[in-house]
Amino acid sequence: MNKINSALLALALISMLCGTASAVYEWEQVNEEGFGDLTNDYAWAMHEYNNYLYVGTLNTNFSHPPSALNDGLEIWRSPSGDPGTWEQVLGPSGTQLLAHPITGDILPARAGFYTGCLGARGMEVYKNLLWVGTSNPFFGCQIWVTNGTHWKRANNPGFGGYLNWNANNTATRGIIAFNGTIYAEAQNTKEGAGVWKYTGPTDFDSIGTLVNQSKWVPVNMPGFGEPATNVGIGELIRFDPLTDGENIEYLYAGTWNISDTQLAQMLLGDVSYLVGCQVWRTNGTVDPSESPRLIWEKVMDGGFGDPQNGGITSSTVFDNALYMGTGNLADQAEVWRTTDGIDWEPVTTTGFLESGGFGTVYMWRMVVYKDRLVVGTFNPTLGGQVWGSTSGHPHTFEQVNVNGMNGERKLPAFNFGGFTIYGIDQYGIRSFAVFNDSLYLGTASWGDWVDRYAGTNYSKYVGCEVWRCKDTQVVYTVEPTPVPALTPIGMLALIGAVGLILILGTIRRRED
């Protein structure tokens, strides 16, 4: 069973069926489910900008015929983060305006930026503007920038020059300011992942012209010279390893070894093709023989010794150490850290299983909040979990939320002889932001795209949610419901399906 031996699995099953109680933080949901539209599946990106909290969604539900006004991602904002204060700034009823990327005409800010962008995957504030990286499998990933009232596209689709767009660059997860400019990564499953540097003007009046949309240059070899291994970059992050005795900040890139096709293979249990994610870094020095490419150094290879660690999914800097989390659908996600930027040590290699994290396949997001390292997970078994530690050391993480944020299960996932087992609604913690001195998170729910792939109809039950930490602790008790008598075959089927359905119970809360 790889890293999870049968004894630990038995312990997890016992705890799920018998009920548990633990102290967690109290959270409150601050948005309407899916912002009132259940096809907003993920709160994919979140950032504070100009005293607003911005949230960008993943929305793959297309009209028939497709609509340039209504299809694609939405962006919402709130001045306080309170319920009832959210404004759709980009979407079917978008309140803001955007400049047409070719003609410059001023138009209402409609869903998907009129160009089929499915999701807002990354956000960064730079030069008093909010920069948003998108996913667009049709025309190529795009960077859009706002000054708080208007939007402009800052790149050609998929980067490249005006006449040589690269539609193979399909998504931008990581976007970050480094060494006085803005960098963005591009997922490319055909030619290898790229890191792009913007060399144009950053005043809002100049951004978005046809000339300036072309002013992005590639600063790495495709896939860092290993295009079949590095098809995407999950994280771009700055880190100054103080232990080296020098004051040099590096840009770190954590890669993905998983294409969309391979992800489908993984879901079917085939992980034979994986060779593991990698981590690369640069201090911004230009390679004199390959200008404008930078000199990059590989500082981790082979998925931290486990090729099934197929991608870096999250990262943060906490207490002078760089932390990175992995995606691992085979034997639980992992967290590793480094203080010198080169040598890595494990924080957990079992998805926090030692503390009850059974079923964690991504360490999806990380954030530092009030001197605590916080990790949000993708857990389709128990529901999205939030883990926190004041030291970041192994065996110090405690779960600080209820599974799936409120334990709600309303997806009719399985039926055994009339006994329905309901699946979790919110299976992942996809985004974090600290806003007005409070921690906010955005969830990932069962999406329309999953329905199309799996032949189900679960997305009608769920939409993404935004929750705020209230910094008060409560005790949640998970109490079991009686399990009806099953035939031996039925019991084996139930146990075999435990990876998808866990916690047969209701949740009762009582104050500390």
C-alpha cells in the first residue's frame, strides 16, 4: 500500500465510523453558494487590491450555442468581505469595463473577458495594479490587468509576438513580481512549461496596446530543458535563503509532471509514466549565450524521492524556510521545506495522515496567518481540510476546520440496496487571502467539467464558497449514524469505496 500500511488504514476507518471530537477554528461562509451561480465551480484565485477582496472563479459551463457575454470566468469583489457585499465586476452582469484587446473599444466587462477564459488561476498586485493570469485552452492563456474600474489585456494569447501566438500555452497559475518586473508561467503540455518576463511599460495608460501586448520574453528553456517532465509550473515564489550568508533573493519555480491526459490516467490508477516534479531557481542573472533567458539551477528532482509526487501545488515562506506542497494521487500528498534553498527535509509524507488527513491528494494552498503556517488541501474523500502549525515542524499540524468547511454531504454518490451514501460538497481549499486582518479561503466544488468527464450530474448541487476565519475555537463532534446490515459483498464494496465516501455521520457543534 505504498506509504500507507494496512494498520493506519484500519485506524482511519475506525475513527470515521466511531466518531471523533476536536477543537477547530470557527468559520463563517461569506458568499452565496457559487456567488448565486452554481456553475462557478472553484474560487480559483483570491487577492486584496485597493481595499477590496477580489475572487476569480473557474466556470466551464458553456451556453449552447456558446456566448461571448455569458461563458467563462467571473470576478467578484467585496469592500469588507461580509455576506451580502459582493459585486460581480466581471461576468454576465459585470459592473466594470474593459478595453477590447485589438480595437481598444470600451465594453462592459463580461464573462471570460469575451475570449473564452475559463478561470482566473493567479493574482498579483504590481505597480498599483491587479494582474490576473487565466486559463484558456482555446486561444492560449492571457494576462489581464485592472486599475479598479477598467480591464486591459497585457499579453497576446499564449504569449509570443502579435503574429505568432502560442495556443499551446494554455494556463497561467503563477504570476509574481521579481527583480523589478512581473513574471508569469505558462503551462504547455506539448513543448514544455515556460516562464515569461514582461518588458513593457507598467502604467495603465500604456498597458494593452498591440505593441505592448507583445513585450513578454521567455526566460527559460521550454520545460527547463526537460519538456516531457515539466509540462507546467505550479508555483513561482521568491525566497532569500538566509543561511547562505548572502542577501540574494531567488525566484523558485516548482514544476508539474502531469498533463491533463495523464491526470485522467491517474484517476484510473495508472501512475506508471510519472517521474516526479522538480524545483528550479534563478537569481535573475541573464545567460550571456542565451539572452534574454536566465541562468536556472535545479535544486530538487524526482518528486522529493517519490516519482508519484507529480506536481508542486503550493508554496510559501515561513520562519525563514521555503515550504512546498505536492500533488500525489497515489500515496498521499507531501510537504517539504528548505532553509538553504537546496537541501530539503520532509514535513509530512503521508498527507497529515498521522493526524487524520486520510485521502489528501493535493496540498493545494499555503499561507502565513498570525504567525501560523496554514495549509489547505484537496481531499475528495473527507472534504477540503485546513491544517495549521505555529512552528511548521513535523507532527505539529492540527486541523483547524471541519471537513469540507461544514461537513455538508448532499451528493448522492453511491446507493447500496436503497441505502444512499452522500459525497462531500466542497472537496478542496483552492485559495487563501489575508484581508482586513482576517483569513479568507475559497473552495473547490464538484464542477460541470467533472460531470462531463465522469458522466455524472453532481454540479447541480454545489458551487464554490468563500469562508472567513472567526479566530474563535469550537469543538465539533462527528457522530456516527447506524450502518445498516450489509451482505459480505456489500461490506467489501463499502470498504472498497471508502476512498470516495468517508464519514458516515452528521456534525453537531457545541461551544468550547
